[in-house]
Amino acid sequence: MKRFLFPCAVLALLLAQEPSLLAGGSDKKKDALTIRIHGEASPEDGEKFAVPVILLDGRKTSLSIMPLLSEHDIKAVYPFKAADGSCGAYLRLNAHGTDLLTQYSIENMGRNKILAVMVNGRQAADLIVDKPVRDGIFVIPSGLTIVEDAKLATAYPEMGQENNPDQKKKRQPSSPVNIMLPPKASDLDGAAAPSH
């Protein structure tokens, strides 16, 4: 009986660890930034293609399971500080994303349809489609964290600088050290204590 309990205890301990430990210590998932922009579903879409949600304003609706846009449609960004203390960003879309946004906004303007912005699975903003968007610029007015804004800035070129060779290089992913958060214990390994 004791021989059976020990392997079960070890397995439970491993499962309780962070997924990055089980995946060979990779921090790629932790550093990843996913952006999914979902359109509001139509009642005729059915439950196979729509998921019920509660919007940030408390209204119940359904969103299309397939996102209209994702981080793969972003060409450049311009992060900014929002009035409510959160962060926002202008996203310049590539040709594919621009076409999808233009078509969706023309078809749904004036119907009070919502575009829900999901960042790493968290609902960050809900936007009402009130006019056509033909310029390929999608605005997340608020709802991003400072870490998400920093990751956007490191993952994409700044708007207007897309052709700058320095902007084309893949930059290092942001880390808490780069955005003035307290250091992790691993950052302090081997550091000397401050002298008084």
C-alpha cells in the first residue's frame, strides 16, 4: 500500500507545479501574448459556432467562436496610457486583417454589434461597431495591463517605423526587470548585499 501511495504523491506534486516545469522549463508560454478579437454572433449561428458571454458592461450575448482578428493580423503597434490608468494600443493591421475588419464593420455598423478584445484569454475591452473602419487601424482604447502593453511594444514595430531596420529586428521579449517591477528571486542570485 505504501509503495502505491508514494508514486501517487510524486505525481500529484508534479501536476501541482507550473506547466513550464513540465514542459522542460520553457518560458515561451509565459512570454506569449495572444490577442483575439471576436465578433458578436448572430442568433442563427447556433451553439456550435457561438459561445455565451457576459460583456464588461454586464450585458449577456454570444460571441463567434472563431476570432475575426488575431495577433497574426497585426503589422505594427502604438501603445499608450489610457485615461482610466490602464493601457491601450493602436494596432495597424496587415492586408488580411484590414480586409476582414473593413468587411465586418461595414456589414454590422449601426446594429450595436460588439467586437470583444481578448488578451491572453482575458476580456480586455468591448467595442461597439458604429462606423466602417477602412484604414486598417484597430484601437484598443483601454483595458490592457502595463505588461501586455510592453509585450506589444517588443513584439511589433512601432507604427510609422515599420521600415526602420532597427524596428524590423526581433526584439527581446519584455521581462519584469524591463518595466520596473520588483526583481524575481532568480534575478538576485549571486548579487551582493548593499553596503550601508
